[in-house]
Amino acid sequence: MAWEIELKAVLASPKEVEAFLTQQGFSATPLEKEDIYYQGPTPLRLRREGSRWTVTSKAKTVIDGLEVNRELEFEISSAENFFGWIQLLGFSFWYKKNKRGRAYHWNDLLIEVVHVEPLGWFVEIEKILPEEADITAQQNARQEILTVLNQLQVPLENLESRTYAELLGVRVHGKPVSD
């Protein structure tokens, strides 16, 4: 497991953020992610990027608008077999989300400028820390991410602490996610 420290913020002008990143010398990598979520004993995400499939489970915590997640992630070779296996374990389809945009690497941070249909444009900034990272390392990562957000000239009021599921109005077992 690892710690994922991340934020997302609504972008009014993704082109300005991308122009700034390009001016700073960071090159963009196009991205397209199809995320399929399953509900069961714990939520699971199955992500397709090109021909690569990755399974992720997160224990989420939100602190001052930033997520601090314990994350377990691994690749699989057969999405079809995985679908069958998790159904046997009692998981069921929850919802699907698509993101497209560009990814930038800023030192050891990942910055993604993404469009999530039908929600609009977001910037996501994340840092992955090893499992043994202490609270000081996590706080330093949070500050580093907020500093970059400031450099991108994205106001703090644009931070979005709700999950994409909440923003999309997805329901769990017939109830809104926030219940």
C-alpha cells in the first residue's frame, strides 16, 4: 500500500493552466482514462488506460479539501476474468466515469488537466508517498501540492472535496453517495 495525497479543483480556464505548465518547460502527455466502479464490501475501481487495466481500492480521508488516501493498486491481465471474479465475491457495477486531458510531471508530483463528462474541467495534483511515510511527510506533501496550486493561479475556493461520484449524483444501494 501507499499514501496518495491529492486534490482536485474546478478549472475555469484549462488553457491558461496548460500554457503556464508549458512555459515552465513541462511537457504534456495525452491521457484518456475509463474508470468502472464496483460496490461491494469495499468500493473498487477498474481503470483502462489504452490496453492497460489497473484495479484500485482506496481508504479515503479528506482534510482541508485534500484527499489523503491509503491506496492499494495492481495491474490485471484480463478485465473479463476480473469482472467475473468480483461478481462471484458479491460486487456489482456501480458507475462509469471517463476522463480525458493531459498529464504533466512536476518533480515528483503528477498534475492532470482533465475533462470529466458531463462535469467540466478540473486540475488534479497528486503525490504518492510510501506506506511508511509519517504524518510530517504527509503534511509536507499537502503543502507542496497547495503551493503548486497557487503557482497555477487556481483559487483555493475552486477546490472540490466531493468525490466525482458525489458530483455525478451517483447512488449507492439506492441512496446518494453522501448518505
